[in-house]
Amino acid sequence: MAGFLKKWFRFAPDRKGKEAELDPGKMPRHVAIIMDGNGRWARSRGLPRAAGHRAGVEALRDIVRACVDWGIPILTVYAFSTENWKRPQEEVKGLMNLLVEYMRRELPELKQEGVQVRAIGRLEALPPEARRELERAWRETAGNRRLILNLALNYGGRAELVDACREISHKVLAGELRPEDINDDVLKKALYTGDLPDPDLLIRPSGEMRLSNFLLWQLAYTELWFTDIYWPDFRRENLRQALLDYQQRERRFGGLKI
């Protein structure tokens, strides 16, 4: 059964050896990543969970550079979910401090490389210092066009849909929108990612095969790619492997290719 699931969901083990060349004309416009496995990576090495989160930041740095180098326009990463507040207070505090540190340390290079920093989620619940650093990064990189780095923070797919419905309801109550005019396009525009195309490719490291409340609306026709590798060990060669697999797939979006 496990073997069947791995084949069906394109669950990809790490491969060695020379890689084929990527086709620049078949690159996804939008890649989404669930950055999973930091804690297990640390535990397997006898390290505290905080060490895993810090190593995960280094993985993100490498993947951001790879996306810039390979011309991928949008990268959305699941950094902190609405459910992650249930973790021990010390771990949550450490994650928020790491976010502040990452923004301060990486902002000069992100600006130089043409990366535009965004954040999605219920950001008002983040600590004030984290919000300030995100707002500064957002403001100072707003004109960059090489890559949109979209950080999902205090994010939940269900919460996003609830917030979108609330926004639409307010417009109906204000007389700006008729109920019969509500359609897919109206709802899409009310999402946190309303001005972005849906992800073409979702990558989840760590061996888990679920969406974990991530981009539930947006992933309707996204190609899924899974690997056993823990996120702190995920590097551009692993991203290359995912992209090569993606470029071999035939996307029909529910139709038939004639």
C-alpha cells in the first residue's frame, strides 16, 4: 500500500547522479512549499528543535536564490500556521525571534537580488516587532520584480476562506455587490493571494502527504510533489528534481488534451 501511494502521489526519493537540464520554457510561475521536518531533523541529530528551525532558514535562503537564478516568479512558503500557536511558548517565541532575525539579516541581499517580500495570513496577531520588520521589508522591496517571496505566517487555508467570505459579505451589505454576482473570480480576488496566479507546483518535504490547511482554494489543480528529505536538508538540487518531474507532467485542468 505504501508503495502504491508513493507512486500515485509522485512521492520522490532523493536521487543521485547527473541531472537533466531544466527547460526554461516550462518553468512554473508559482511554486509553493510546506517547509516541514525541522523538528524531526533536529531530533535525529540529538539537537533542540530550535536548531532545526534555524537550519530551515538556511534551506530557505538556498531555495530563494535558486528561484531567482532559474526565473521562477513567485515562491510561497508555509512558515507558521494558525495551529502552530499550540506549540510550547518557548518554541513559538523562538520562531518569532528567528523571523525578525531573518528579515533584518536577509533584507539587503533580497533587495539586491530583486526579491519582493510579502506576507499572507492573520498578520495582526504576530508580535509587534515581527510585524514591523515584515512591513519594512514589504515597503522597501515593493518595486522588485524578479521574485515574489510570499511568507505564509499565522496562516490557515480555512481562516483565509472565512476572511474572504467576510470581506464579500461586507460588500454585499454595503450594496457594492449583489449575491447573484458572487462567483469563483470574486472569491479568488478576496483571498490573501488575490492578485497572484494559483501555484503550479506544491512541494512538501519530510515524508508527510497532506496539505495541512495550506492554500486550500488555490491548490485545486496544483501538481503535488513529495520527498522524504527533511526541510533543513532541502537544497536547489532537490528543487531541480521537483521541477524536472513537474516539467514531464501533462496538465489538463479537468479537460482532455486533443
